[in-house]
Amino acid sequence: MLNVSRPRALILLSAAVLLLITAVTVLLPRRADAATGDVIAGWKNSFRLTTAANQQVEVARLNLPAGKYAIFAKLYTDIPLPDGLETAVKCGLWAGGDNDQSMVNHDAMYAYEPIALNVVHDFTTSGAAVLTCGHVWTSGQTDLNMIKITAISTGSLINVALP
């Protein structure tokens, strides 16, 4: 005669262990802020930027826990659509009230223009690094490519005006 209680006991024990692991994972407090040296990054391969003149739209957002950060964004423009005529794209990297901005002109001959931005910010609560872009002076359509935002947490942050 087979002993069916042993397999049932193993199943019950396995279920109890799984339940305990799940409960501990769910109930343990999560770290609310970033540890020094943490790197948090996000990427987007492409974004079709379609804006009116001087209109900025959100291209990408990187959510961050509380902490002090050095934040970097990079991307590049493609050929302006539909005709490759010269246009200007302005992008901004925003973290709370801190920001950096950059602008490039591009056309069919000089299409793949890089844009690099950096900002430092102390998030006292969770927040986000937000990349915005738009066409300057005229409406336009441009593909933006290889979009990256990287935030590096630091223990101290000093941000001063340069002489």
C-alpha cells in the first residue's frame, strides 16, 4: 500500500515555504532612497518628435527615489521629416527646478546631430528626470534616436556658479 501522506506533506511544506517567501518579500520595507553609487538608467530607441513652433513635449522620463543625483541624457536627431529641410531642435533635461538645455540645427546633409545634457539635483522625495524636446521657430517632425537617461546617486552634492 502506498503512503500518500508523505507527498502531501511535501506539497504542504513547499506551499508554506513559498507563502512565507512571498509574505517576507511583500511585507519587508523597501528602501525609500537611493544608496550612494547606485546607477539608475532608462532608454528608448526612438521617438517621433512632432511639435508646433516653440512647443516642448516629454520625450522620456526616469523615475527616481529620493536622493542626490548627477543625471545625464543623450540622444541624436535624424533627418527632418518629410523633406529634410533645415530645422532646429531644442531639448531640456529637468530634475525638479534644476535643468540643462541644448539646441541643434539639422537638415538632410547634417542630420545625425548629438544632444547631450546633464543636471544635478537633490530629490528630498521621489521624483523624476524628464527629457523634453521641441522644434524651435517653426513646426516640425524629427525622429530622435538612442535616447538614454542615466542617474548616478551620490552622498554629497555641491553645485556652484562658475567664475
